[in-house]
Amino acid sequence: MADDRAKSAPGISARTPLAATILAAGPVVKPLEKAGIFNEESWMARSATGIKTAEEAPVQQTDGRRRLLAGAAQVFRQSGYVNASVDDIARAAGVSRQTFYRHFDGKLAIAIEFFKARRDEAMPLWDGLTESIAADPAAAKAWLLGYMAFQRDHKLDLRALFELGVFEPAFLIHANGLVPQIVDTLAGRVSAFAVTAGNSPEARLLRAEAVLLIYQILDQSTNAAMGFCLLEEPLLAEVLAWSLVGFVRRNTPAEPRRAARR
């Protein structure tokens, strides 16, 4: 039995102790697969080819990987995260299930890459939030309306990511890093965010305030895109703009404040 199963995966020999142990342990492996603890196809594919997961080795942007990422984006937008399956993603990418497991350990692994791609797509908008915009209520409102429009255009992505956050606790370590990343990005162009760096009690308090502010903008713009917001978008943008401008005006050093007025 072990020899027959080993022949199905090129490069795997049942004579190797680890291969013989795993491949022969059908009654044990199947419950582990069902619980999501072990995936035989992933193990066999990676053992045969030497290809590591995204966490184990530098990412190789092969054609198969690109097709899988595009297929995953299509499936997640159509079905959300919960109802999507590895088979759906492989089918949309035009590859086999075994090819999927050569590149990713499972649905969560490729969903994390989907999140990173969406994050990278949105970051240029935050790059456009300059000192002068953040200090002016009308300009800040216009920027926020543009950001809300971007979120609305990507509401199917947001639905999948919302489900991912609810059903995959391991994803939260990636999601929770987004807000601090935005704060650090803004620190390079908006003086009020730059003063949040440091370990002094005051700097730590300001950073906490900055993190909550950015979280509020992300949360409310996502709610608006999903149709969950109690306010109309223009009013919501105006309220958020005043929160942003208030933070910037309170915490901008005198010299940058004068430069922003010019």
C-alpha cells in the first residue's frame, strides 16, 4: 500500500523512513487531514520537488503561482472566503490540485497573499495623504471621499477579507499589522505622525491615538463600502476629516505648520 501511494508522487520513495511512516499511516493521516493539521498532497508535492511554502523560502513568481493568485482573487470575489475551496481556486487557475500544493499549504496561505496584494494596491492612496491635505478640512474630506470610493470599488475583496478575519484567527497577525504600517508610512510625510515615534510616555500615547484614528478611518470606510454605515458618505467623510485635521493640528510642530499654510 505504501509502495503504491509512493509511486503516485515522483521523487518519493517509501523506502525512506519519513516517507514510509507518512504514506503508510492512512488511518492516522486522514483524520489529521480532515482537521486541517496535515495535508498529504502538500507534503508529497513539496517532498517531490523541494519547493517550499511562502513562509519557508523566497517567493518564486512562477507562471503557476501567478495563475493561482489570479484564480484565488477571482474565486474569493465570487464566493467569499468561507465558500471557496482549493479545488475552486485550482480550477479557476487552470492547474491541478497537486500544483496548488506545490506553491501553497492551503486556502489560508493563498488568502494571506490575496490580502497582501490588496494592501499593496491601497498603499499609494495613503502615500498621497500629504501634510497640506491632512491639515485642511476640505482637502482631507476630498481625500477621504476618494478613499471611500476605492473601498467601494473593492467591496467584494472586503467581504472575503472580513470572512477571513472572522474564521481564521491566524490571519489576524497580518491584518493587525496594517494600521501600524500606515502610521509609519504617514510619519514620512506628515509631521504629526512623525512625532509618534519614540518610547517616551508622550510618544507612546500619541502613537496610540494615531493608531486609533487610522483604524477608525479604515473601519468606517469599510463599513460604508459594505453598506453598514449609519451616515451618508459625505457626512461621514466630513466627520472623519475633522478627526484627522484635529490630530494633525494638535501635534504638528510649529515650523511644519507654517510650511503647510504656504
